Amino acid sequence: MLNRVILIGRLTKDPELRYTPQGVAVAQFTLAVDRGFSSNREEREADFIPIVVWRQLAETCANYLRKGRLAAVEGRIQVRNYDNNEGRRVYVTEVIADNVRFLESPNREGGGQARDELSGSGNAGGYGGGNAGRSSGSRNSGSNNNDPFADDGRPIDISDDDLPF
């Protein structure tokens, strides 16, 4: 049996970080994922998928993800139910994320200070699977940026001899 989902979309609001009574961090956010163009309209439609993230990854998402930021989420679909205050059974479908990748630099929108761009797996105790954090320097036009791969809007001139393939 297989229950895996991979989504790429934008956050509809900042993640909400909470802690269980045992002190375990849990964050929730909604990801807006575009559908393909429909045949009768030229407007894009989107699905709004609730995402739940646990432990260290929850704290990382709460610290670095913001409304409108592009993110990739990998995890599993979970359906749970509970009885509400009126005694009715409520069903909730959500994605339990075990890996979140931040696909945009935190300072891309302009202004603000540069922060580390991190992604990680849901493993307790750190970042796994080669998803180490990357520090991004300030990209203001007057600053000294030593990152040769910084996106300053200009094309990069690379000779064919420099390519590894």
C-alpha cells in the first residue's frame, strides 16, 4: 500500500505554531495549489490543502515560511474525524508533511533582512536527507555579496568547458 503526496503551492497565511501538552511542536498552514487550465474558462483554479507539520520541522516552518511563499510539501494524506459541540461527526482530510522545501528566498519580495533558507525532513533532531540550510546574503544593490550563485537578475556566462556534462 502507498500513501504519498507531493504538492507545490503558495501559503495562504502564515503557519500557526502550537505545542501539545507534552511539549511537541505542531504547525498548520494551508497550501494553495493551482489546477491546470479548465477547458471552458481561461482562469486558473486552485485547491486549498491543509498541511500539518510536527516537531523541529514545525518550528522551522513557523520561523521561515510566510503568506504567499512558494513551498514544496511531501507527506501522506490523513483522514480523521471527531464529534463537534453539536454532536455531529466532522471529517477532516489533511496532509501530514514529513518534508518541506522552501522554494523562494525569504527576501525575494524586497526589503527585510536576509535569513537562512532552510528545508528539512520531519525527523526529530534536525535536518535530514541532504537538505542542509543555505545562508543567503543581502541582495540590496549597494551591498557586498560574495555568493557567486546569487540571483541578481543578470544571465550567468558559463563556457561549455566548465560544465560537468
